[in-house]
Amino acid sequence: MKVRLPFLLFYTCASNLFAQVSGAEPVALPVVGVHYGGALSGGDLAARYGYFNRVGLTAGYKLKNNWSFGVESDFWFSDNVRLTGLFDHLVDASGNITNDLGMPASVLVYPRGVHANAYVGRLFPINQTNRNSGILVQLSGGYMLHRLRIETNDNVVPQLELDYKKGYDRLTSGLNLQQFVGYSFLNNRGSANFYAGLYFQQGYTYNRRTINFDQPDIPVSTARRLDLQTGFRVGWYIPFYSAEPREYYYN
């Protein structure tokens, strides 16, 4: 007599996640992942900031024909500021910016940014024994934003608190396009899965503030900016393979 024994729920979930598949044929599967990258600024962005670190998330779906689509988002952070003279008008005769008690205060600025994009991509296998790995080309587009984060730490500097920060933060946002070329590896056993490559990003942005307090006599430009970044990205992702049905038989 044949007796079918269903798998426990936990084992089923684990099987779906790490099931062994044949790499000879492309498979369709959802993918989520995390990544880190770095980028050099170019265009109008280079006048304000230098190198950025970037961390992000991605979630998408790979089709059997090796096309893919999904969404991804990055958070940018840096301490490389090229703007000068931001707070010169706040410096006293002793060369200090003072807090509300008249004591010297420490003021720090950090570039920050974020983007959220939708992407479409294509994988080009280079090894017939694993046609789920190869050269990955992606095109994405969406929205980006960057600004200066101003910190006074434990000090209260009246000229740099609350909405006054907006007069210095250079808030800028707009649409962006991004291109990625690299290598993507999906292990047939589902244990090590990664991608790495280069990306190029173009931001078509606008200044969102109407005045800069450090330059009150200079009108803020309303022209469209071209904010460029060129960098690298390495990522690790989890492919959710579909496990083949299994049965145990007892005679």
C-alpha cells in the first residue's frame, strides 16, 4: 500500500528557499536582496559633494527567458562636503559659532540622499551548465532626493534649529535614470547568490528651497540640474526556488 507523507510546513518553506535546481535551463523565481556600493559625484552634484556610500534593498522577479523586473532603493551617506562658507556669517570675532548660552558650539554637516526606482533587466548566460548566471544588464528609473544634514549635537544654536535648517540644507529632488552592468551568480544549490558590477546614474533634479541663508542676495537657481554618479555595487540576494513535489512510499 502506498502512503503519502506530507512535509511539515517548516520543511516545505525551507525547501522552497534552498531547493536544488538544475542550472541547465533558466528558471522563473522571485528574488530579494541587499547591496552596498560607492559612487563618485559628477555634473552639478560634484559642486556640492564628493564620494557617497550607498546601501539598499531590491525585490524583483526573474522570468524563464532571463528577463527580470522589480524595484530597488538606495540610501546615500557621506561626510564629503565641497560647499564652503555655509556658516561664515554665524562666526563671531573669536572664530566660533555660539550656542544659546554664548558658548562655542560644534556644527557638523553630512550629505544624505535616497532614491527609489523600478527596474527591468536581462541576464545573458555565459556558461551552459548554469544558465541562471551570467552578464546582467539593468535599466531603472524613479525618484531621487539629496540634501545636507545639519547637526549641532547637544548644543542649541538658534540660527540652525527647526525650520532654519532649511535655509542651508540645499534640498534637491527630481527624476533619475540608472544603468547597471555586471555579473550575477545564482548557485544551483541556492547557497551562495550574488551580483557585482558598475552603475551610472543621471538625476534630473531641481532645487526645492527658495532661499539660501548663506547667500541671501543670490537668487536660488530654478533651472534643471544634472546630478551624476558613477560607482560600483555588490549585492547578496535570496532566490525563492520552487521545490519539486516529493513523495515517500511504504510497501
